[in-house]
Amino acid sequence: MSGRGGAAVAAPGAGQRGQRPQAKDLLLYLLDRPAETFLVPKGERGVLFQPPHEEFLVQRLRHAAESITARWSGNENLVKVQLGPMASTPDLSLPRQLPRQAHFSLFIPQHRRMAADLVSTLVSQKTLEEFVSTAAFAHDRVNPSLFVYALSVAVLHRPDTMDLRLPALNEVFPGRFLQHGVVARARARAHVLDTPSRTPIEVPQNFTASELYEEHRVAYFREDLGINLHHWHWHLVYPNSGERRIVNKDRRGELFYYMHQQIQARYNFERLCNRLSRVTRLLNLRDPIQEGYFPKLDVTVAGRVWQPRHAGALLKDINREPDQMRFDLEDLDRWRSRILDAIHTGAVVDEAGKRVLLTENEGIDLLGNIIESSVLSINRNLYGDLHNLGHVAIAYVHDPDARFLETYSVMGDPATAMRDPVFYRWHATIDDLFQEHKMSLPRYTVAVLDYPGVKVTKAEIVCKGRDRTNELETFWEKRDIDLSHGIDFSPRGPVLARITHLQHEPFTYKITVENNLNKPVLGTARIFLAPKFDERGLQMLFRDHRLLFIEMDKFQVTLKAKTKDNIIVRSSTSSSISIPFERTFMELESPNIGTTDDGLNYCGCGWPQNMLVPKGTADGFPCQLFVMISNFNDDRVNQSSTQPSKCADAVSFCGLKDKKYPDKRSMGYPFDRMPRDGVTTIDDFLTPNMALTDVKIFFSGRTEEPKNL
């Protein structure tokens, strides 16, 4: 393989280690053991990058390069990749300001600028070969965490690599997901054993707290590997800084609102399953944070432990010279107040001083970009950086002025933030702003909600292993994950960790729809699930209940004319919010990694399938299944391209790559607005094209061993 003087593979014995990687697949090998120089073989195939000249190498490696490469010179099994010259030497002066041993955070403004600069450098390379060479050039020069983020974003946004499937971050940085000591034990095992053992290192299910701490009842949700990977990957697909052509995606701000609102709804659902009240907002920033959190995660590439937060911690003004960052808690209050003023007056003010209306359809998108403070914010000087710097203030509660030279807690990293109970309290405050806007919008009338001539007569669930319909079952399942690609400076070979996570039995929806019209019609099936009762066991008012409905699926249906028994059968594994379990934990060199032409057309963004169903209870947690068939003519989005998307990720949470969001309705429809007059409960809300079914979720308590044993 060669091209225009760029990366070229020359490997006489490469076939002994498997199929040669394509040019763009070489980028994935730069994500393998990112703290190690690219001068050592990457991956189990042994991909060895060879620089075009000595000046290509970082200064600290030039004197040792010959001795390093001499170790591999006689190995004919390696896949040797000759890196070609770059069009010009990239300017890495800004990203190199972050020390290689420092932590990198997307929430810190200076770090975001560094990342945006590096992403722009990588994306702007004219050819694929120049992209590979430039990425290799940056690999040994910039902070490994910054490099992994920037390369991942660039891969996802270049037309010649956007169909690559990135390895899950737990493979690259296992220390962000596993109990303290696991990576050290894995490294020791790799060094001691001549033949790496396939016996996994068992990771305790409960290692961050005991049952004395009631918040620990929902640790299985907060600390779930797949959930945290989803949050990280979503922020790769939807970066908030950089060139506008990368950031400015269809309805990006609205999707920021909706994806996080659904996380809140799911977390509150889980809390009710565990006899906990719903999350309270972190509204008064001067009140003590009663929820402590001790992550006990392994060390990161920076060699520093993740800092804990003791119960009763007090937020303080931030003045951290090492991060070039200073702001006061009053700034956060001021920005929130200004956003509320804009919502209550129905308009925001742009940088030119012009009022821009928060319209019924576009207003939520404007607010999403303002509140997150992406580069799309209409006026960052006025509305500030509320979401991101709120994360920062919490993340540095233990060292707000850097006097102890400590780094941030898990709230400072999108890959770990969801582990902390305070994440949900902060996002309850963020979501409250969006809900304040939603309260100002026109209510959905019966005419808007109904689909004349179409009636849902029955909706039920059939679950594997359950004798009765409308019963779901959950249990614990163990899964082995490979750590070898993230354990730097250790011998090659598989090193496994065994984790335990929530899982559910597969199930199907069976929906009966009556079409009284004289022609076949198209509809959109919208499926949601919610707890039936509140913390006290009482029926909820619809105004509150609507915020607990979690989206389970959304898909197009065709209804035959004049038919009372249109039967729709849909598998839980086809959900529009989730990605297959195997995709979540796919290994770097799996046969299904790389391009999307192998039939597994998922690029990595989506809710983990194993967490689709809340935990439930041993005696069956009462829920309500909501099914609606809306008029597809009102939902249809005219796409600029008829070509299918290169990625079939979870479209409800992740959209379609390079296309418009595939639903014209407001995200969360029909639960995104306050009810019309006369609606007190969910039963009052129903129209003929909707159905409500009582469902119970049973948690069996059993633990299943890995299926690959």
C-alpha cells in the first residue's frame, strides 16, 4: 500500500500476523498504548511505524531511536509502515503547552483551545497519507490524553476516515474505568508470566462504597462501563470547540439538551427502583455538597490518582494559574440569571446587541449551545460558560487555587463524570433551564397529538423466560474485557479484567394498530417507559411524570388500509437509542473493528444495550409502557442525500452522521412540553393513537458467568 509519498506498508512476513491493515486503519494503531512512542510495535499484529528522517522524531528520542528500532529490525513478522513526509511541519506550539504528564479536560477552556487547534491541524491534512504521518508526528509530542481525543475527533470528521470504528476508551485508558490496582496487577502479570494468562482479574462489583452509603445503591448505573463510554463518545461526535464545520451539526444544541435529559430520567428511574428519591438540583452553590464520592479508580497516564470529594465539601472560587483559569461562583450565578432572563423574555441577545427570538422550534437549539457554551453560542461574553465551568468548580473543590498542585476529580472528564452522584445534581440544574423554556411553549393540542383514523388497540411486551406478558427481567452478568492495549510499557499478550454489570433478558414489543383509512399510511412508532408511582407510592401529576418517561425505541411503520389488526413486532435489540452490547466492548483488533462494510454498521455512539431496561425490584417494579403512532408525514425530514448513513448508531441520542436529525418533531415528543388544559395524569393525556400498558420489571438477583467461557 502506498500513496503520494505517504504511509506505505512493507512487510514480507506480515501475513503471519493476520491481514495487513489498510492505510486508514493505521490510525487506530496510534491509539494503542498511547504513552509509548510510535517507535515500538503497536497492536498484536506488530505494526511498526518508521519515521522518514531523524527530524521527524521528538528531540528526547532522537539519540535513542537507533537502539530502540534495532530491537525489532530482525523481526520479519512485523508490519512495517514507512511514514511519508508531511506537506509542512505542523505548528504544535499550542497543544504542546500541556505537559505530557498532566491531566487533560474538555471542561477547561485552555485545554479546549489546545484540542481544537490539534483537531484542526489533523483534519486539514489534504491526503490520508499526510494525515497518518501528521498524527504520528504529534503522537510523541503532545499529551497522550489530548492526542487520543484530538485524533478520535479528527477520524470521526474526515470524509476519508469517518467510517472507522474507534476502539472503546476503556481499551486505551483502562485506569479511567477500573478499580485501583487492577492495571498494576495486569502489568505485573504480563511481566511475570512467560505466556500471558487468559485468567481474568476479577473486579469487585462494589468497590467505591458500602451499603452504609445509600447513594451506593445506584452505583451499578453510575459506574457502568458502557454508560460512561457512551457519554465520552457522544462528546467526540459532538465536540463543543473547534472549527464551526466540525461543531455545527443539525440540532446540536437541542441534542445536548435531550441526551442529557434522558440520562437524568433514567437515573431517576433507577433511584426509584432502589427506594431513593429523585435527584435534587445543585442550585445554591454555597451549600455543602452532602454527597461524597471516592472513585478508587486506577492511576491515569499522568500517574496521579483521581481525587475524592468528602461529604459536606464547599465550592469555592477558582483561581488555578497552572490551568490559566480564573472564575468566581458569582459568575456561574450571573450566567444562569442571564439565561433565565432570556427565557422569560423569549429572546437572547447576540454579540451585536440584536435580540434573537427563542422560537418554538429553534429556541431550544439556541439555548443548548448557549448553556453548554459551545463555539456556536450566540453570545459567550454575555451568557458565559455555565455547564463546563460548573463541572470545573466541582472537579476542583479539593484544590480550587492549586496550592496543593492537585488535579481534578472525576467530574473533570466526560469519560468519568457520570460516576459521581453530584453529576446528576448539576445536570438537574442544567436541565431545569431547558424545562423553564419548555414551559413557555404552546401545549400540544389533541389535534397535534392525534392521528385521525389510526388507533392503537393493544401494546404488550413478551420477554424471554417469563410466563406472563408485560414482565421484564434483569440480572447481573459478567464480562471479560481486554486491557492489553492500554497497559503501557509491558510485554504483549492478552490481559483480561472481569467486570459485572446489569443485563436484561431480550424481549419484543407486540403492538396492534387499527387503520380505518382507505389507504395504507406511514407512521412513527414511539415507545417510552416510566415508573408508575412516585417515591411515596402515589400516582404522579403529568407535569412531573412526563420527565420520567425514558425513550426505548422509535421507528417507522406501514399500516395496511382498512385493517383492525396491523401487528407490529419489534425486538428490543433493534432499539433506536442503544448499540449492540458487542459493539460497546469491541476490541481494537477484533475482526469487526475498522470499516463498516462487515455488516456490523455501528460507529460507537449509543446507549449500551445492557442498560436499556432499569433494574427493577425482586417483587416486580411497577411501570407504564407508552406507545404512540404519530403521522409520519408530520415527522418526515427531507434529507439532502438519499445515501444511507455510514453509521447506524443510536439515532435518537446520536443523530445520523452527516445528515439531519431524522425526526422533525421536538426531541422527546410528546413528553417535552407541559400538558394541555384538563390533563392531570397520563391517562388524561392519551389520544386514540396512544396506548398505556402496566408493566413490571423483575430483578432476579442471579449472576451469569461470561458467555465466552
